[in-house]
Amino acid sequence: MALTEIDHLDDEMAECMDNCLEATQACEWCADACAEEGEGMAECIRLCRDVADIATLHARFMARDSGYHADLAAVCADACEECAEECESHDHEHCQVCAAVLRECAETCRGMAA
């Protein structure tokens, strides 16, 4: 079923859900690639894993129209911003791509939290 068929999702919520799922994918990729990079990547890996879990949960809360999704949106935005800052501190392409995706996710999550 396409997101457009979920009747309680407006355009803003559908965009946020898409961004959360994209952030999950980017973070899983980045964390895996960081593990291959060696020392100095532990914080990036940890934060990416946190975001992947939070963003996935937030998308699930939006899909079921949970009354808690706005609260979780704020947490997701905070986690995305912290992780983006960490990713931006590394020169690896996967970190830079991940940071860009996370910035977009944080922005739409902030909109959902408001």
C-alpha cells in the first residue's frame, strides 16, 4: 500500500515518514561503513544506530497515527542533528551523504514536533 493511501497522512507527515525511512537507511549504511574504517568511528557508529532505531520508530508511530508521534518527532530531530554533526566531522563520503540526509530528516521532524 502506498503512503498516499493512508488516510490520516497529510503531505507534511508523508514527507517526514519518507525522510525518517531514508535516514534509517543512510544511518545503517554509514554505521556499517564506519565499522570498516577502523578506530575513531565509535561515536559515529553509535549515533547512526540510535538514529536508525528512533527514525524507524517515529515512522511507525506516524503510520499508526499514534498520539505520541509529535513527542517522538522532537527526539528524532535532536538525534538527527547530533548525528549529522558527528558525520560532518569525518571526510568519508558515506558520512557526508548521511549528514545531508539527516539534516533533511531533522527539518521535517521539527515541523512535526511543532
